[in-house]
Amino acid sequence: MQKKTFIILFFPLLLCGCVEIEQVSPVPRIEFISFNIENLGGDPLEGGYPWGLLEFRFIDGDADLGVYKEINDSLSLPDSVKSGLFINLFEKVNGAYVERVFTQPRYTKDTIKLDTIIIIRDTIVVDTISYNMHLPYDEKLDRAGQNKTVKGIIRAKILFEKTPPLDTMRFEFYVRDRALNKSNVEYTTDFYFKDKEANGNFGL
């Protein structure tokens, strides 16, 4: 499974001083703010493809949002534990949204030894393109005492390494905390890439 390049920024709203203790669920909640294609012409440093900026609010009652680096670096743990932010792509077809999973060919070489003969052959491996992301732990979200509620804004940069050949799309997304509690599911507004084959001009 191929991972996407991304940047995630936490903007926590610090709750301090003599504030009333909030009774907030330990299951995180999120709220969509915006999604915009930021680099309409594509960035040569990122393969010439555009990227989108997803922005959403979060609130969590026990301050355990964000995955530790050693968890994310583990080779034995599944993506459901390592990612933290889960993003699925949907295409609008006849008024209904259908989930899309894209594949991308990757070329490699296999070496085969037959007795004294060594054969090197080209092989095509198909990778699944995943939009799931590591939601990094941020020490600014640590809380001590009775009130462990944290809230703020998350901005995630989604790189389109392969421009989806679809008309109208949207992302479905949610987060999981370190206790693997799944938040509510939110959706972006519809977006599309126009004239991508004619002149490389990307837009909403």
C-alpha cells in the first residue's frame, strides 16, 4: 500500500485558568471546515501534481488524540492503529456517492536463478493509493488534572500523486484516538479537476 505525502498541523485551543470542567466524551468529535486545491498547477518538487488542504475542528474529552512516533514506525502494526486520520475518496455518480480505490503500477526487477543461469526480468506491481495519514502526537495536547478536554483545528495536506480520472469527487474522513475510539464521519464539499488533460490547469 502506497502512502501519500502530507503535512498535518495541530492548532489546539488551550483550556487553562479557572474554567469550568467540561463534560466531554472521550470519543473524539470532528467538524469539517474547508477543503481547497491549493496548488492548481502542480508542484515540481512533488511530482508535478496538485495537492489539497483539508481543515477541520476537533474536540476530545481525554486528550489522547495523536499517534506516537514509535507506533507509526512499527512494521508489525496495521494501518488502523498507525494512521490516526482516515480519508476515503468518493465519486458522485448519478447523484449518489461511490467509494473509489485507485491502483498505480510500480516497476521493479526480479532475479531468478536456474542452475547456472541468472535471469533478470521486469515485474509490474500494482500499489493501492491510500489517503490515510499518520496523525502525529503533539505534546501541546497533553493535559493534567481533572479537565482533559482538548479542542482545536487540524489542517492536513493531501497530495494527489495520481490525479483521479473522475468528474465530481468528495472525501469522507474521520479520526481515531490512541484508545482506537472512532470519531464521527465528516465529508468535504464536492471538488473536481477541470481540463487536466488539455492544459494541466487544475481547479475547483
